[in-house]
Amino acid sequence: WRMTYWIEIVGYVKAVRYENTSASFKFTLDTQEQIQREKEKRFNDKPIIGWQHTHPHYGIFLSGYDQFIHNNFFSQPWHVALVVDPCADTMGFFQTKRSRIVACGFYYILDPVPAAR
């Protein structure tokens, strides 16, 4: 017996209070509090289903620190991590399966606004 989770991402909350360098991003207590306040204001009845960050020019993977964040703050089976490399125009989702973080086997992105013809 294996559970399959289907999630729909309906919006996001951008972190505005954080510490970063050109190659790192650090969640702080201020970051978590700001995200929670914004989530309650805009998406009160929706659960947080994951997190996302970029790896410009680095590719699609979760670093050791990324895995720490995912394991400690996003450990539910329906939680996902989205990694975007904007320079390569690529992205990938990751999830925990059988106590390991792995790339999601499938995802679909629906553009809610039809393109003008």
C-alpha cells in the first residue's frame, strides 16, 4: 500500500528577511515569522506545502544545507522543495520518499491565463 499525494500550488510567499551571499541563503527566525504572517494574511486556510529557492548557474539539486532545511522544516510526505536555475531556464521538484529526499517523478505546470492569439 502506497499513498499518492497530489498537491496544487496556488500562490507563494516571498521571504524578505533573510541572510544571503552569492551562493547561500539562510532562513532566520525573522524569515519564518514574516512568512507565517504573510501566509495567514493571504492564504489563511491553505497549508504550507513546501519551499523554493534558486541555484543560478549551479543546476538542479539540493545541497547539504538544502537537505537540512527540507528534513527539519518540510518533512511531511506532501512537502516539496522547488529548485530553479534561472540562468539555464530549468527547475525541479524534490520530496521525501522512504526517508530519502528524491526528485519528484512527475509534475505539471498549468498556466492559468490563456495566451493571447
